[in-house]
Amino acid sequence: HGDVMMGKVDEFYVAVGEAVTVALATAADGVVSMRVVSPVLYDGGILFFTAADSRKYRQLAANPVCCVSVGPFFAEATAEFLHGCMLPENGVLRDAYCAKFPDAFAEGVAFGGRGSEFVLLHPTRLSGWAFPDDVPTAEGIPTVPFDIAIES
């Protein structure tokens, strides 16, 4: 059973690595909001960028606990702020991001990262639904809940 659960963590990271977008839910001051971000796997976490004046950035600054959803997975995470995308010390982050999204920091790109801030999400808990023994059923509806702590 433990191997199946560790497999879920690996499946989650594969799904994030392949996804063009994931849903990110944030909450602060009694307000919850959700939107999509473009995820890049980096150093065991999920890297994205956003404007410092965006709702998601402000909510994460007030409450760094959030949730990322991709496929059948929901991951609780904690945000770490890595500052301006164009700072010289963030070259390695830009390189990692551009390996997946080549024009992310090009001039004039819609939702481009030139004036944005990097945020790295550290997943702490993974939940969702699976099939019994990880074998899809004829009904196609997963019925086994899972809830796994992710070691950092």
C-alpha cells in the first residue's frame, strides 16, 4: 500500500512536469480565489511567476499556504518568494523556466515574466482519488481516497 502511495507522489510530479497550467488556490482575509499558473518543476518544488501587485501574490504574501490542482491531484503547499524574475541572481530560475516555456521572458509577451516575481511552491501534502489497487474500474470512477504527507 505504501508503494502505491509513493507512486501517487511521483505521478503528481510527472503531471505537473507535463502540464501547461495547474490551478492554484490562495486565501487571505476571508477571501479565497483560484486561477491557473504555468508550472515548472524546480528543486523539488513548483516554480511560477506573477506580478507583485496580483491578487495571488498579495494573498500568498499574507498567507503562504495554498493548494495546487492538476489532474486527479490536490497538493497543499507553502510559497517561498524568490524575488524579481530579471534579477541577475535568478538566471538559473529563468533558465529552468525557459526550458519549458521558451519565450516567458521575451519582450512584449502577454503574461511575460520580465516585470514579475518568482514564487516556488513547496508541496507538503497530496490528496485525491484513486482506483482500488490502482487498476481502473469499468465505471471509470476512482473510489479510494488518498492523503499523503510529502517529505521536503
